[in-house]
Amino acid sequence: MSDKHLLVIMGPTAAGKTGLALRLARHFLTEIVSADSRQIFSEMEIGTAKPTKEELIGARHHFIGSHSIKEDYDAGSFGREARALIDKLLENYSMTILCGGSGLYIKAALEGFDDLPDVTPDIRSRVIDEYREKGLAWLQASVEELDPVYFESVDRKNPQRLMRALEVYKSTGKPFSEFHKKEMKTLPFGVIKIGLELERQELYDSIDRRVEHMIEEGLFEEVERLFPQRHLNALQTVGYQEVFDFMEGKHDREEAIRLIKRNTRHYAKRQLTWFKKDKEIEWFRPEDWDGVVKYILARVAK
């Protein structure tokens, strides 16, 4: 597979990854593997900004709505499934695309994790209940104390990542970081990493427009349907938590919308912080089609 290539499209939310990946899939006649930790869930449609039906028709996508929020699913599971799929796709294509904003999922697909232990529903429920009662600061302090190595690299504002680390520790007595692959294995295909970025205000405006579109499409109604399942790990995320709090009377509708926009901007900043650490990523503006294709062809030619 030395002449095969995986094209990885990454960057912050609302930067235009889906549009570029779709155009590249059509151009290179290939398929797209999604690396989004929330678009993977079938019950979460509007709040995750899934590709539209037209976009899904335009190129075959994988890991979009493929799992249920009721499943015990994490980056380790994704890494194993995604890598197996990528290997299979590259048997038929010279290039395939991995696209998403979940840095840990991309890392899992490229580097893998050791097998993670099963976590009992009882432990998971206790961790989620404690988080909802004591808040993010408690969650951060707990992970920092129990697993300082993982705490150094994790998105500290992402409760799902922190709760997962706490669940694993409570289940095994071992830090989550001990389950990460210690040695990088050489991949049997080339990897070309493309990052998309906008000027800060452009990105924030794009995020605001996306949130307003979600609301028009029925975000509040979607979250209301999911309210009875609000305890599930998959729903402890931006765009859902703010509406759950609104439904519980913690703030009004306008404040919920303001918080979704603010928290999404914060999430985008954390995504950029994660990706900027990877010096293999070549950065482009989303509309720079010629520059992206020229770079890909040059890398393939090497």
C-alpha cells in the first residue's frame, strides 16, 4: 500500500471541513470517513451539524449516524473501526479521506489505543451524577490528581474526555494515559494532513450563523426529545447541555442561545490549540481549492 494515501482534513468547527472534503472526494473519486465524536450518533442530528442529505448523496460518508447514544463508544472503539475501514477502502482507492474536528478520534485512527477496559453502567452513572452536581472544576481537579500525564494533553474544558479518564481509573485503578499506545507503528500508507483556518472574527461569525441555523432547524425541539436521556455521556456536550439547563429553568432561551455560541467559540479555540501542536499539518483557508489540490498532488508525487 506504499502508493496509497490517507488525506486528513481537520480544523475547528464551522471552518468548512465538510465542504472541502466533499469536493475532494468528488475530485479524487473516493469516500469520506468522518472523525467527529458526536456526528457518529444517530439521535443527534441538528446539534452536531451533520452533513445534509444532499452532501451525503454527493459522496459516500462513513461514521455518520452509525451508532446510538446508548452505546458505550469511545475514541478507542472508533480508532479500531476506522482503521479497519481505511485499510479496506485503500484496497479499492488510491486515496481516501478522514475528515473531522475531533483531534482524539483522528489520533486514535492514526496511532490507535490499547484495548480500553469495560466500564460498568454503575460507575459511569456515578461519575456523570457527580459531574452534574459538582461541576467542571471538580472534574478537572479529579483528573489532574489521578492522571496528571493525561491531564497535560486533554482538552480540559471537554467533560466527556475528562469523565472517560475518571471512569477508567475508577474501573481499573490505572490512569487512562497508561492505555495509550506507547510506540508509534509505521502506517502502510502515506498520510497528508490539511488544516483549515479562518481569521478569528470570520470563524466566530461562521459559528454564530451555524448556531442560528440550528435553532431555525429545530435544535430546541431535538434536545427536548432527548431530555429523558440527558444523563448519557454522549449528551454532555455543547449545544445540548445549554438547552437542558434552559429546560431545567437555569436560564431563559436567549441566554441558552448566547451560551451555545460562546461555548462553541471556546471549543473551536481548544480545537485549534490541539491541532497547532501537530507540525505535519499544512494550513489553508477553506476557499483555497487550487492551493490544497496542488499541495496534495505534490505530496503524492514524492
